[in-house]
Amino acid sequence: MHIVFFSNHFFPQVGGVQLSVRHSALALVRAGHTVTVMTETPADPSEDEGLPYNVERFAVPVIRPFTRIMYWKEMWKRRHFLRSVDVLHFHDYITFFVWFLPMVLFIRGPKRIMTFHGFESN
């Protein structure tokens, strides 16, 4: 199975979402799955070398009110790849609503899952 994680925060930044995505990706690869992490977190390309999963990084300039259109353009460029995978896993609502929402009309094959981070309570 090929799973794509969408995460606006990823390594080399440090935080809870980054750890969650990293550990989930590693566990799924160990179970025999293929994993790709899509993120806008910049990094030196050498930081992604040797990882057992793929990391696809992109940058979107903040140009209000057109920033969302820039995200949608990035997803549109990847539409053939995104149609070919089995699962699209969105880490937090931002990656689904801001990055991907209009693509649901064009990318219908993969299952979609969303994880909400930061809404936990005691």
C-alpha cells in the first residue's frame, strides 16, 4: 500500500506533529508499505537522504489573498501521483482544507484520512 502524509510541519523542525508523522511513516515502512511525506518545511536535501520513506518538499509564497490558489496549484501539479496512491493522510485540518479541498473533485481514488492535532483536552 502507498500512503501519502500531508504535513505542513516536518523535520528539521521539531514538534509533536513532526514526531507523529516521522514515527508513523517509519512504522508503516517496517510493515512493508511505501510512504511519501509531502511538506512545505524547507530542509537541506541531504537531510532527506537515506530515509526509508520519500519526502517531497515544496514552497508556497504568502501572497494574500492568493496563497490558497498557490497551494492548489502545487497539488494540481501532483494530481497524477496523488491519484495513483492508496491513502492520503492529512495531518491537521489545514493540509486538507487549505492545500487540498478543491482537489477532491479531481482526485477521487485514494481513501482520505484526517488527523486533528492540538484539539486534545484533559
